[in-house]
Amino acid sequence: MNPFRPLEVLSDDQLEAIHLGSLRILAEIGVEVLGDRALDAFAGAGAAVDRTTRRVRLDPDHTEELIASAPSTFELHARNPEHDLAFGGANLVFGAVGGPAFVTDLDRGRRAGNMADFVDYVRIVGALDVIHQEGGGPLEPNDLPVETRHLDMYRTLAVELEKSWQCLGFGAGPVQDALEVICLVRGVTLDGLLREPSLMTVINTNSPLRLDAPMGDGLMEMALHGQPVVATPFTLAGAMSPVSLAGALAQQNAEALFLVALSQIIRPRTPMVYGAFTSNVDMRTGAPAFGTPESVKSQLASGQLARRYGLPWRSSNATASNVVDAQAAYESEMAVWGAITGGVNLLYQGAGWLEGGLTASYEKLVIDAEILQMMSEVLQPLVVDEATLGFDAIADVGPGGHFFGTAHTLERYETAFYRPMVSDWRNFETWESDGARTATERANVIWKRLLAEAPPSTLDPAVIEVLDAFVARRKREIASG
């Protein structure tokens, strides 16, 4: 839970101007919809659909009516109920990195994602308590066939994790397979999933103002079964959206509302998360930049927009750094602070993101977990009462003394302060004699220990057997066309 009042960067008038600008974009410019299924859904709901240009335009009043039907809070159910999550309000969920094509660590360097690393990375995510949710596959297993690799990914996520996980949203097929897997491991039916949402995915627009067919089909399949979707435009100011932050936010908002509207057309009350990913590019090279002052401003504004519509809000922990260095740390710290002070509900890509999202790093996973743990401690309430004010201790020590040996200190020293996982607070001589390891090198040791100590799966072997049979059957079906 985040007990603090969100920081707001927009005045009420500015917030309304962005809102009205977004409605105007949807009404006058519209969104290009490449999938027939989504196009038919909008037409059936009364939207203005141009079949020739595949452009969909939404009436402002209709848009607002659809958005209002999405719930402001919802729960997501995990295999282990202790890991069930609540979204919206003051709730705060930390997710792991999802989707990179590459993986890296200090020992083996940068390499293409593969299934062995996928399994190891998932197991470490499961071992880090501060990470509440897996993020949709921490890396791409490029050594497996494209058509069926999602089945191996789902199998790993279902077996290794007691936490909730995200499925792939690029089409109805991968979503249907994920629904089948989650029903198997939770022992529920599809009707049961309607009552207890258990699966989440991210659906991206192809900014500017385009919804690709697989993304549209994936969104609609999730909505059909009442499973929550994180609606996320990827609006980089200066490249896929106007260079001005106000224009980028108006476009982001229009695209996010468009996805939410589609979900509500398919099934009213489908849980949705307002996804925001507005940052900027380096205008000298065109490369994406993250953890920038502009991205923090957009985070704060996005939080205000999400709250205006009564929707849970997603942001990200992102960096453009190519290695786990000082740049990676300060850009991530900027991004996390921007999200949390803005009242984020889901911090997606919360741990492990590197190289603008192209790479999942083992060491960055651990360092980000340290950042998240420290942020979590900041959110803990400050206790002020007779005991914590410590008057008797101050009186006993008096002027010029110290508090190391007081009863007040001895009663509390083990739990008084945050104990870091990565940070080394020893003096120089002690640190040097112990190997003089940097934070990145210490993180390397930690992830190896976490992996070695990760417990075996708690999933019933009988369920795993049924799951493996399903995966084998689906692979045969996909191979046969």
C-alpha cells in the first residue's frame, strides 16, 4: 500500500484540456484498426467505422460511457492465495521485467534469450519476495519454435511460480492457451475465472493511432473471459507522438481510452489498467531515453489521468543504459520515484530491465529488487508514540554521550533500520580486504545464491502431468495446422 497522497503536476484545467484533446483525437482523427474482429466489434457498438481506411472514430459521449463501466479496483488470483493481488486505490504491485529478446550477466555476457535462462530467471523472480508478479516472460526463449514457444513459457510460469503471471497478448490463440493452463493449475473453470480473474496481459497500441490485429484479438479474448488487461500505448515524444509532452500525453490518453473502450464493448466491467509509457527520444540520435525528467513528468501526469477515469494505473522502471552501471541505477531510481510519488498501482518492468528493454539482466534484477525493497520501506508508516520518542533514553545518555548501549537501542537494533541486500556499508579497508566488489559484482553473487537455494515446485505432480499432456497436445495441433 502507498500511504502518500500522489504528487500532481497538472492543474485541473490542464488535466481537462488533455482529456478533451484525447476525445477530439478519437472523434476527428480516429484509430486505424487492422483486425476484422475488432473492426466488427466497434461497428456493432455504433462507432463510426470506415471499412476502406479501417479507421474507427468514437463519439466523445460514447467513449466516456464505455470508460465509466470499467471497475476502479479488482483482484487477481494466484495459484497460492497468499500471493493474490489487489489493483487500484492505494494498492501497489511490483512486477518483473517482461519481453526482452536478450539476456545478460557478468559471467556469460549478452546473448540471445533461451529457455535455460528463462527457467533460471523465473525461479529467481519467484525467490524475490519484493516482486509480486511475473511480467509476461522475463526474456524470449529464441531457441524454441516461434509458433509453440509460448506453451513452454506458460508451462514454466505455471510450474515454477506460486505468484500470478502474465500471458502473451498477441492473438486469441496464445490467450486461449494461457486460459487453459491457468484453469488447470488453479483447478477452476472458465466460469470460475470470471468470478476470480487469474490472468493478466499487456496490450500495446502501435503508436501513433494504430491497433494491430493480433493485439486487438488478444485484448478481446481476454475481455471475453473477464481477465484484466493493461492497456499501454508506447508513445515516445518526438518519434511516435508529438515532441511536446502535452501532445504526447493527449495521444497516449486517446490510445489507452480506445483500448479500454474496446474491452468494455466486448464485456462490460472487464478489469482494465490504464497503461502509460510516455518518454522521449534523444533528438540527436533518435534513440529512446528513459528515466528522464520528461518521463517523470509524464508519469505524474499519467497518474492524474488514470485517477480521472477511476482506473488503476501502470507505469514502469526503465533505463536506456546498456550495462548495469551508475546510469542504470539513477535512471531506474528516477523512474521508480516518478511512479511511486505519482500513485502507481502496477510498476511493470519493475526489476531486470536493461538496454531500453532489449535485455534482461540477472544483476539488474537484484539491484532493482534492492531499489524496490528500499522504496517499500519508505512507504512504511512512521511510528510516533511514547516509546519511539525515547525520552528516557535521551535523559539517560545526556549531553555528549552515545546511544549504542542504551536499553532503548538494545531492544530495537535488530529491526530499527532497513537491512540492505546489495549495499555494502563497511569501511574501505574491510571492503577492500573482502574482494573490493562493486554493487554489480555483489548482485552477481546474490542471484547465483538465490537460484541455488530456490525451492522446488510446489505444484501437485499430478497436475504437472496433466499440464504436460496439454502442452504436448497443443504442440501437435499447431504443427499440423
